[in-house]
Amino acid sequence: MKKISRTLLLVFLLIPLVFWSAGCTKKEKRTWIERWGPQRPMTHKRAGLAAVAVGKRIYAIGGGEFSAEGLRIFNTVEYAEAAEDGTVGEWKPAASLTTPRVYLTAVVQGDYIYVMGGESKETLYTGAEGEKAPELLYTVERAKINPDGTIGEWVLEKEKMHFPRRGGEFFVHGGMLYAAGGFGGDFLNDVEKARINPDGTIGKWEEDSFFARDRYISGYAQKGGNLYVMGGHVNSPERAMDSVETAAVSPEGAIGEWKETSPLYTKRFLNTALVKGDTLYTFAGHNTVNLASTERAAINPDGTLGKWEPDTPLNVPRRAPAAVTIGDTLYVLGGMIKPMGASESVDVVESAKIVPGKKLGVWVEPASEAVKLYDEWKSAIPMDAEAHILHGRVFLPTGQYDTVLFDVSEALKAYPRYVDAYLLQAETHQMMGKIDDAMGSLEKVLEIESNNFVALMGLGLLHFEREDYKGALENYAKAAKANPDSVDARFNLGNTYLRMEDYASAKTEFEWVMAKAPELDEAKHLLDVTVKAQAEKKAR
């Protein structure tokens, strides 16, 4: 299994959108691939944005451009129309928000789009010492949807929420708005509600219910009156949780008790989510790395969820995107790439079709470049797995072993036969003093690659340190066979023979090493020790 090429990824994203279009109208001439397709990018690089679908139009609302310069928060709104085949047309400006907002949320109810919370700053925020931070927002604003799908001017609602909410959750049902969770100086777990008046204005906010856990920058979605929140940020080595809660809205508008349901397959925060039919999807996010992975769970008749299962990963790993669905097509918009502290917003839009009985994907022409690239992509190590191992390698020298082991576990979930993951796991266990666990990880490597030189050398060393020279000899011999030119393997063989008082074999190994690497003083020293010990043994 080879590593995925970043160039390959870029080429795939630049392939023209002909996959989706007229050349692929006859199903008998099309090939299904489990891959997200590239769409026309937005005019702004947006992360922490909100998005809604109104008819065939996708609205990208607010958000911010994170860059090396700092954070520029947008009040701008843009929209594009989705064609019948799912392709996205030109992005055009729509009426701007009254207030710049990032980490906002949005819902559609009747003739209005409502946006809630977030944080705001009119000027570039650099994070410099003494600089005023963005303001956390208590406010809601709305825009009327015109009959042609355009929107009118945004109006700031007079009624404010009880708490400011950055990265919260927003639901609508039965003429009520529900604002939940987020960050308002502390992580929040409450839900408050306000009634929508006939003219679209909202009434006073009142407290309703409480999550079982604090929920900040979590995915959220709903199916009718069944509400869902999934994942979120926590202070732990993995920084994210897999907890999912659900509650139902009563006919009177009260939310029942929030209860845990099936946990996510992958812990994540800054993820986005949506419901299509009887399936709940969540996309992207972050734990220790930016995630490309997506997953889905069936919604049971009682509102609980079935087991979460991995679905087709995105092409671009990212956090803080937004997602919408139009017809049988899902769209994921914007988000951030690069590590925390070096964030960079993107304008990328990807889409995938929902076809019963298949994972998310697209139809393409059988002989197209997309099929060739797809075959290469399928044979590559998944991006999330590779990213986790790179992250774990960085954290290993810091002694943050729980973080490293989390990275390993996530990498192995994405790719169970990932040799580099087991090697990192072994090294971590060794540094923790868990030698049996380290040896077990190396044995896993050998189940995958029986002649893996690094694993054989590692097992040889661990047996040697336990003074199990027979076990050490067996593994060093296999390592030398796997890499006949390895000076290290032959040196270790010689040293093991020396400890076993097999001086003739030790002398042979050290002489071989000296012939290959005469500059190795330690080999010369041990050769002298071996010759002396051999002479003394004969003299006895």
C-alpha cells in the first residue's frame, strides 16, 4: 500500500466537471466510483461558515478567512444554483448579514433564513498581545426568501438569546427556534427556545432543556422533531468525543430528555452533519488531525441511531466546513486546512451522490481520467491514517504517549494493515516500559510483512534486553536474511553470540562487520574481546 500523493489529490480536484454532465447521461455507459467530486469553488475562502439549501440554491453564509495574517470575519453571503445533474453554477453575491459572523449556525423555516450566534469583529484579528478579541454574539438575524429563491435584506432580531453562542447548534420545529450548546465564555450544555411569530420575527427566549454533556463545535442535525448532536471539543489527548445525543420535541414544543445513542465511529469536533431520508451523516472535523472521513448511521423508527459506519472520505481533510443536500446530492463547503495555529481557510466545494446500496460517490465515464485516478487513490494509504501517524511521530518525543496511542488507534481504524502504525505503537509501548505490548505490536507487523526488517530488529533488541538470547538470535538472524547488507543486523548477531559464549560464530560476525565498516570501534573492541575469550576457553 503506497502513500497518497498530494499531487494526485490536486489533479483529481482540478479535473473538469464533465464527470457529472451530459457525457454521463446513460447509466449503461457510466461507472460508479466511491469518491467525492470537485465542484466550482466559492468566491471567498470560508471556514466556520453556515450553509442552507433553498430550492436549488446553495447559500454560503458568513464564516471567516483564517490565514497567516490572522482571521477576517465575513458578513458576506454568496449563492450558487445546482443543476439537475448536481453540478454547481457560478457563485454570486447575495444580501450581506448585518453583522460579520464566524462559527455561526443557520436554519430555514417557512419564508425565512435565520442565523444565530457566532463571534464578530469588523477588522482583521491577529491575536496580537493586547488586541481586543472578537465579540461573542447573543443575536439572531433573518432574511426573507423571495418567490424566485433570492433573499431580501437581513434584519437583526430584537430578542437576544440568554447566552452568546459560538459554535453552537440550531434547530427549528413546529414554529419554534432552538439554540443550543456552544461557547459563551464557558462550554454550554443548555437549550433555549423562541417562538417564530407569523411575521417572521421571534419572541422572547426561554430555557428549555440540557444536554447530558457540554457541546461545543459539534455536528448537529434533525429529522423532523428528532434532534441530534454528535461529537464536540473536550480537554483530552484526542481533543474530541464520539458521544451522540438525541431528544424529541413534544407537540407543545418542549424538548424531552437528551439521551446518549450510538457513538460515532471516529471522535471528532468541528464536524458538520445533515439528515437525508432515514440516514444521518457527519463529515470532516478534527481530533488530533484534520479529517477527511465521513460516516453515517441509520435512524431507527424510535429516533435512536444504528451503528455508525465509515462512508466515502472527502478529497480534502478539513475542519469547520458546512454541508447541505439538494435532491440526491450532498455538498460540503469550505472549512480549514493545516494544523491548529496555522489555519488556512479554503473555498473548496465537494459533492457526492446518494445511491441506495452504495457508498457515497459519483458517476463517471468508464474511460475517463477520473477512473484511473480513482484506482490509484484506492490503493493508497488513507489520508487520515497517514496524518495520524505523522502527528503521533511529532508527539512521541514529548512524552505525550496517550496522544500518540490515540493517533495509532485512529490510523488502524482507517487502515488496519498499516505497518507504520504498528511500528509507532511498538516504539511508544517500549518508551512506556510496556515491553510485552511492544513485542505484540511488532508481531502484528510480522503478520503483515513477515520479513519486515525494522520489526525483526526491534524484536531482537527486546529479547536481548530481557537476556532471552535465543529469541534475540532468532530475530536478528531473520533480519540479516531480510537485509543481507545490514551492518547493524550482523553486529547484533555477533553480540548475541558473544553473550551465548558461541565465540566462533561471534568472531565470524564481527569480522564480517569490520570488513564492511572498519571505522566501527565498538565492533573492533568486541572482536578483540571475542578472540580473547575464545583463547581463554581453549586454555581451560
